[in-house]
Amino acid sequence: MLAPLRGLFDPADHPNLLVGLAKADDAAVYRLNDQQAIITTTDFFPPVVDDPYDFGAIAAANAMSDVYAMGGEVLFAINLVAFPDNLIGGSNILQEVLRGGAEKVAEAGGVIAGGHSVNDKEPKYGLAVTGIIHPDLV
């Protein structure tokens, strides 16, 4: 899906982008300085289990796994929510999804720093996760 973008950017023009479109990967890594690089990734999908709390926890673990795959540690995450109106008002479904995600991120030592929501016919949840790693370890 991202292949068409590869022709728009020359990796040689962005030497601090250690992992990006040049490699097929689920996360990007950008060197901030000689000691630090940030890892960023995103993942979201429709419910994979019936329990809202478990769905949130699974989605968070899945999103954070891309940071761990790079060898990094999680700093923070931002919620990505697409839910139908009838599941938002008066129901605690979304609240439980968000609680499951937040508690899983906290378990990893990170924090939920915000998020974005849209109305959608089919519920979806995920996170954009930012982590950190030493650039030499990428």
C-alpha cells in the first residue's frame, strides 16, 4: 500500500530516518541525536474478542509490539478510535476499550497522551505508539 510513496522520497536525503519507506517495516525510526532515536508506529483494527476491555488491551499490546520488535521502550501512545454513535453514548463499551488500552500501555511504562476519534459504522480501535532506542541498536 505504501509502495507508491517510495518514489517520492529519496532515503539519502533523510539520513536521520533510520527505518522508513526504504524498508518494509511496521515502524519508523528517526535519529534525534547520537544517543537517541524515536520509534513510531500505529495499528488499529476491528474487535477481535467480545470483551471490550480485552479488545483494548490486545490492541495496545499489538501496537506496542512494533516498538519492542525494534528493541525499543514505549514512551507514550495516542488512541485511535472509530466507533458508531450508538456505542458511544450511554454505553460503557468505549470506556472499557480505552481502559484496557490505557492499562496495557501503563503496564509497559508508557502513558496515553491523547487521541482522536471519528464516527464509523464499524468499531475500530488502536494506538499510535512512540518509543525510544539508542540509534546504534537499530
